[in-house]
Amino acid sequence: MSHSVSFPSVTPATLGYRMPAEWEPHEATWLAWPHNLNTWPGKFDLVPDIYIEIMRALHTHEPVYIYVEDTEMVTETRKLLQREGLNLSAVKFYEIPTDDTWARDHGPIFVSRRHENKPELAVTDWIFNSWGEKYGPWNLDDVVPQKIADLLRLPLFEPGIVLEGGSIDVDGQGTLLTTEVCLLNPNRNPTLTREDIETYLRAYLGVTNILWLGEGIVGDDTDGHVDDLARFVNPTTVVCALEDDPVDANYALLRDNFDRLQKMTDQDGNPLRVVPLCMPSPVVYDGTRLPASYANFYIANGVVLMPTYDCPNDERAMATLQELFPTRQVVGIHCTDLVWGLGAIHCITQQQPALY
């Protein structure tokens, strides 16, 4: 352990907690209702409808917990959902003000354990600094996990380092997937080495095996979150985004990640099965290449929500995921307008594991 890491003697890992995989049963999905007009300049009005479609697909399979700015927004949002025919008994509202809507990155990362034969949940609350202090302010976003832990009366663990939920993916068995370009970026934890960061991930998320990919996709303002690149779909299988067009800016970097994955093993030393997932045609708005990727899907109880971009590869990507998730329905959600905010479905959702 490096001199720069000092831990309390008790961490989630020493207490037997681990971060469950996304496909394990959920108690609910957390969303932060969109309100920051600057996130989607000129397109904000189109965004609530996308949230409604996401909720429509989710709320028949698991409850949706929404945090909103204030009482007035609760009333407005409730009316809107009712008008759209959603069953409000499957939706809970919480008043938690935020700076923005990216629940995956600022929200609680839950860990669970069995203790005295009872399942227990806790919250890990990492520092959120708006992806390396890119957009301010972020003080409200940074305290969301504490507020949710208080509301749910759950134990709270604070590692004290910067980490966003979209920068990691786990198989629930001990393996975690991340990227060098994000976690080793000096705008996150400049004093920490790769070994230091691995020590934190092991201590707070209960993982034992950490796999590092390289670069992130073009247009990704998060400095290369893994949830646009490669995702576990079961304990032995990873889907990895691959670009077909050799002249596309994403071609070489995605190929490098794919090659790395093919040499990697799980926590037991078994090679991973790596399945290619095609990329959408470039999504460009206002001269900006947007970080559109089918890998930004969300696995929920009974369904997988996949972003679509109104292009020929949508069907192909859905077919790939449907084959990998035979017991869940893959639902396409049109995300061309959502990704103008530089994120898609996985970026705005956060799962709360079920106690089972």
C-alpha cells in the first residue's frame, strides 16, 4: 500500500459488503428529474419526454424513485406522469435538490452483504467533482448519496476520493472494469497512483480483480467512462463497443480496448467471453460529435433499456443485446436529443439492489 493511502480499519470489504452486478435484482431505479437548461442548450424541452419513456419501460418491472428540486416540482412532475398514463403507485418522489441530472455519477453506489443470515444494504459516497471540475457548481450533486442514505436509514461509507459511477462496471463476483484515461486523470485524484486507486476500489466496493481499459470514445466529456465502452452482461461475458469504419475516430481506440479484453481474465483466472457491440453512425449536433454508444444501456428487472439513435445499426445492437439477455426484454429508447447533454440512459439511472 502506498504512503498516500490510509484507511480506517473497518471498510465495506472488511465487513463483507460487495457491489452487486447490475443484473442482480433491484429494489428500485433512482432518477434525478431534469431541470438544468444548460445541459441541453436549445433542446431542453424535448428531454422530459425521454425520461417519461424510460420510466414507462421501467415502472412496470420495478419502482422508480425520482429526486426533484422542491415541492412545486413534485406536483408538476406528478401531474405530467399522470397525464402520460404512468402508474404513480410505482413512483416515489423525494425532494433532493441537484445541480444536474446524472444520477449514475453523483448518486449513491450501493453495496450489500448477508449478515447473521439477513441481507443488508449500505451506501458508498465518493466525492463528485463534476468530471474534473468541468461544469460548476456541483456542491448539491456531491451530497446526494448522503441525503439518500439518511432517507433510507442506511450506513454510509465515505472513501474520500473522486469517483463517478459511470467510470466502473462490476460482475458482482469480484471483477471491476474501468479505464486508465478516466481514473488516472490528474483532474480526479492527482496524488493517487494506479495501485492506490485499486486499493480504494477493493476496500469500498469489495472487488478483488481490476481490469483497465485505455481510451474513451470521442466526444465523451467524462474523460472516458467505461459505460460507453464495455459492460459486463453476465459473470463471464463482456460486450465491447467496436467501430466498423476504419477511418472513424473511434476505430483504433475501441479496437485497442477489445484486444485488451481478449487477454483479460475474471477473478478466478478464467478468460472473459468478449462480444462485439456495433457503434451507431456518428451523432453530430451543432458541429459537435456526441458520445453516442449502444453500450450505455441499463439492465433492470425484466428489461434492458438501450439507447437508439435513429440509424441502421440500432436494430443490430438490439439483436446483440437481446441474445445476451434472453430472460429480459430489450427496449430501445430514442436518445439522440438526450445525448446532446453528453450522456444517455445508463448515465441518468442508478440501481438500488434488492435485499434478498
